[in-house]
Amino acid sequence: MRHVTETYDVVVCGGGLAGVCAAIASARGGARTCLVQDRPVLGGNSSSEVRVTPHGAAAFHAYARETGILSELLIEERAQNHEEIFENGWTNSVWDIVQYDLVQKTDKLSLHLNTSVLGVAVKGRRITSIQCRVANAEIALSLEANIFIDCTGDGIVASEAGCEWRMGSEGRAEFNEPHAPPTANSDVMGNSIHFKTKNMGRPAPFKLPDWAVHHQDGRFFYDQGRHPKEIRGGYWWIEIGVPYDTIHDAENIRHELTRHALGVWDWIKNKDPKTMKLAENYALDWIGQVPGKRESRRVMGLYLMTEWDALRCTVHKDEIAFGGWFIDLHTAGGLLASTSEPASAEGYSETSEYAARSYAGPYGIPLRILISKDIDNLMMAGRNVSATHCALATVRVMATTALMGQAAGTTAAVAIADGCSPGCIATSQPGNVQQQLLRDGCFLPNVRNQDARDKALAATMKASTEARFFGLTPETKGAHEGLSYWRDQAVPLREELLHRRGQWVAVGGEPIRAARFCLSNRTTETKSVGVRLLKVDHIWDYRIADEMELAGGELVVPPGVQQWIEWPLPACSLPTEGYVRFDLLEASEVTWHVAGAIEPGHVSAFQMAPGRMRRYSSGVTMALQVEPPQQCFQAASVISGVTRPHATTNLWRSDPSQPLPQWIQLSWQEPQEIREIIVVFAGHLLREYHAYAPFYRDPQCVSHYEIQISEDAVSWKAVVSVSDNYQRHKRHQLEESLYARFLRVVVIKTNGDPSAAIYEVRIY
């Protein structure tokens, strides 16, 4: 056995998405960083070994897709990968290599694959080193560091260091969480494996091994929420946990899952009258042997996040990430239980009591849940963070854990630079971490860019043209090629007004005087539809409350199809910026049509429960027109400090009727020293990763652009020229400092959209 010792500023243990993002963020922040992964590939549950596709807030909320390092990776994967995204089972090695490539290209970052953590050395309240073994190399590796980040999922570093942790479910009495059981128990969500099939174009036989599970009863599937909807494979519900221990019984669980997975395929292919013919030409192509784990240890931190933080969208001063998945508590036992996960068992109803009390966010996540309360130089990111069982149900999904990973790595780098502990950062100066995360492309619901070093915030803004919101019709065409939706969670497009439905409209310029709605009344009688105008705080303000109402009235809808029914607004005080929402009340025999395109930043929702809405379909714009058109895509939006639609569109968008190139200009009274320029383009936000096709490049994203400077706004010099771009967050470090009073970003070409569109420009 060879013994090797290495010393770093930061050591990250665990190479899932949380660990990968933590390590890259730490190294980019200037800390000498080591990433340790016990598998041969990166990505954890999302890797080609497990193949769970990353989910996040955008599965339930429009414009809520996670950005930062995760976004950079997923955009790159879609641009490179020929494979379509399929719900579990179809992840291929392109995704592994995209992560590996970025890790290899990151300065100050070292990687140890196939390396397991065996032990931890602790002195007082600090970890001094971790002991590892490199598989197949006969190397005993000791890693020393100032800060350690536990992204192992099971919290092995924290456990070996003697930290307090929880496993199981808290009882109702402890925090009064709506989803908590009456009494505490050892229940945890289970592990899953997936499989993939291939269409052979001819009959492909399958014989079930004797040792596998022989399923005979269709009620096990169709009456218990285990629907074999796809012949191609997948099935998150091939899950087993209780009565097994998800840590120590992992191998037993893997074997049992294999037995069941083979039995499920046998049922689909050879026994189920609903699927046998469909599956005739399909062969089993791949079956996972590395179970994807949902829950085990949760390490106690400086703050314990509860379900209430997600449901009430608690605002934390140390907010460093956000989530928006629902309170997704799988039934303990999985395949061994009487029903599957509750939402699936009830057919993914959008308006049930369970759906209403499970819908969460988007909500902020505090830094304190990432910092151990027992060890001063230990952080956590991933499913082992300081959260209750019920809170973990929403923060555990991989896109959210990746954000927490980036926050942990950024915090570690700041702490190293400042010579203090992560706990000190969380309690006394979280703003430094928040501003760095924003600068690096992340989004925080309750924090905006206030970086005193950003010269753009003091600039005067001007653009060649500015788009206005006129409204959209069912015939409007949009540049949405390759954009789909995730079928399991997209509310179907039932255009009838079966429920109250609302459309957000961003305001600016002259107040709205009238609105027109495209409605159909297929009866022979005139119908009346209630209409309300409400002031909303942001695009995820799903409330329905009397105090929000600005005006109300009735629409008279005669028989006919696709009629434009006008509502002259009664006298009322309208806001001059932000959003208003037009709501049409329930009228089941009347249809409010969906627009043929999606207007950036203009979302819709429907009433799911008394006083509350949720996203309508997969993020669409309703057919609605306003008079006069609203100036909601102004040049000044790029220095709003927010890089996505939220309290307003926060987007400069050029007039789509005017040809490219178009430009946006920053100017100052005195020449400014310019060394670094950051530009955030539109795109990659509306829907989650699952909506995007192979080789996808978001049409809204700018592909060809120049950055120019000038002393007099007459003669311009190009200092940056980029072609073939598809990333939304672009950072340009100039070789030397330049001085100028004027700076332009000139958009020459997009990836398909007729408008140039930019969320933010930063100058350093």
C-alpha cells in the first residue's frame, strides 16, 4: 500500500451534482480545491450509472430554472447530446463527460475518482484530514484542508467526525409540519434503479429469471399509482426503502430492486394486456446496478429547515439558493407499500387537497443549513443538509442540491480568503456570498445586485430599439423550436375556464386603458364571465385576495368562436411598473384561448384551491391584448439587478419588427476603467431541463455579438467579438484595462428569435 498526503484549502467529498458545483465554485473563487468521488464518473444520481434526470423548481414554476454552474453544464449537455431527455433511464455518458470536461478545465481544482472516504481525523471542533482509499491503485490517501464540504449524500464525513444527525421522520408535535406523521418514526424515502429498452423493429423475446419477482396482479400497478406509461423504461416507482436501512442494507436493496425491475419488465412485455402488443418489438437494453438514494442521514446545522420554510417562502437574511419542487414525500417502503408516492397514486391531480398543500415555492434556502453546528470547518450540500424529513422532500431534488453545492463552494472560498469560518460568514457577512453568487450567474428570490464595484449600476442606459407588449393571439408565431415540456407535471391545456385563470402583464409607460380577451362560447346562449385586475408582487405571487384587487367587471360573451371581447378598465389607480394580473373567473362553457407564442416574462396560472393559484400548463401566455402597448422591455432593465422575470421582466428586448443587429448602450459622464464585462442573455429559464430537445440552443439566446467602446459615441472599437454562442452567462476578461465613456453590446444574430434580448450587463 502506498501512502500519499495532499494538502488543499478546500476538500469536497462526493461527486454528485452538489459536489461538482461546490468544487468548481470553490476553485473559481480562488481556493485550492480537491474533489473526491467514490465512483468512476461524476454526477451521482444523474450520472450514466444511475440515470435520474435532474429536476428542480421549473417543473412547477415558470421562469424558475436554476442558473449558475448547473445551468452552464445542462446547457452544454443539450448542445452536445444527440439523445433526447427521457424520464429516468436515458442519461448517457455525454453528460458524464460534460461534467468531467468542466472539472478538468477548472484551475486550482484536483480530482480523485474511485476514491472512498474511510475515516476522519478531528482535533477539537475541526477536521484536520480525511483518510481515503483509491480503488484498484493500492493508495491510502490522506487529504488535509482548512474547510471540508460533505456532499456524500449519506453524510459519511459528518458522521465519522461525530456530528449530530437525524434519520427518519419527525413527529407532528415537533414542528407541526402538515406532512409530518402523528409520531416520529424511522421512515425514509427509498432507493430506486431504472432500466431502458430499445425498439428492435422485430419481435424481441424476454424470459424472466426464476429468482426475479413474478408480478401477476394488474391492481399492483394500476390501482396503486405504479403506472407503466412508457414502454421505453424509467419508472421512479421501482423503489424500496423501509424496512431496509438505506445505508447499511444498500446491497440487499440493490438486489431486491433488480428482482423487481426485471419483474416489472416481464409484466409489461409478457403479461399486461394493455402493453404486451406495444412492447412486442422492445428488448431490455440496460438495467441499473447503482441504486439512486433519496434519503438517509441529515446533518444538523446552524439552522434546521422545516416544511414551513418552503410553504411560507420564509425570507432568510442568509439566502443563498432557492427551491420550488413540491413537498414530495414518497410512501415508505415503495414497492413493498400498499400504494406508491401519493401524488402518483391519485393520478397527479392538480387541484386535490394533497396537491394544494404540497405545492411550494419558489422559496429561499438559508446558508446556515449548509454549515455543521458541531464542526467549525465542515459544510454540507446535497440531500444531507440540515432539514427535517418533510423539508427534505422538496430540497432533495438535484437541481436544488446543485445550487446549494455552488453556495457551499462559494462560501468556502470567501471564508478562506477572509481567514474565517463558514459560520462566521453566515452570521456576520452573508452579503459577500450572495453578491458573488449573483455575479456568477445564480438567482436569489430576495436579493439583487448591489455590488459597489459594478460600474454598470451607475451608467445611463440607451438602446437602439425597445419592444413593447401589445399582446398575443392564437395565431401569433414564436421562436420555440425544440422547446417542449415535461409530461408528468405539465397541467394539460384545457382551455375551458374550468377554474379561475390569470395572466400576468408587465406594465410600463402609459397606464392600461383596456384589455381584450380571445374567448369562445360554443353554446347558443350569451354567457357572462367575471373579470378582475389585481396587483401582484412578482410572477410567483399566486395569491387571490380582496386587497390585491384593482378593478372588477363582467365580460359579455355571445355565441361564437375566437372572439375578442374588450374590457374598458374602470377608473382605478394602476401601478407604473411591475406586474398586474388579469383574472377571468370560472365559466366552464367558455374557452380562453392560449396564445400561439410565449411572450417573455408573461406567465399564466389557474386556481388550484381557495385563495391560491398554480402555473397553468407548462408555462404559456394567454391570448390577450392591452391598450396602449406596455413599455416593459426597456434598456434600463439590464441594470435592475435581477437576471430573470420576477418583480418585472428585468429584460431588455429589441423591437422584433426591426432587423438585427440591435444594441444596448451604457454611458458615463467620465471615462471608466474597464477590465471585465459580464453579459447575461435571455433563454434557458422558462421550463426545466426536460423540455429541451437534442442539440438544443435556445432561440432567445444571442449567438453572435460584439462589445464595443467609444469616447464620443460616434467612433466605436470592438474589444470583444463572439460567434456561435449558446450559453446565457458570458464573462469576458480583457487582456488589459481600457478606458471609455461609452460601451455597447451589439447583437448581430440570435439562435432564432427575431429580438435581441439581454437580462444584465456588468462592468468591472
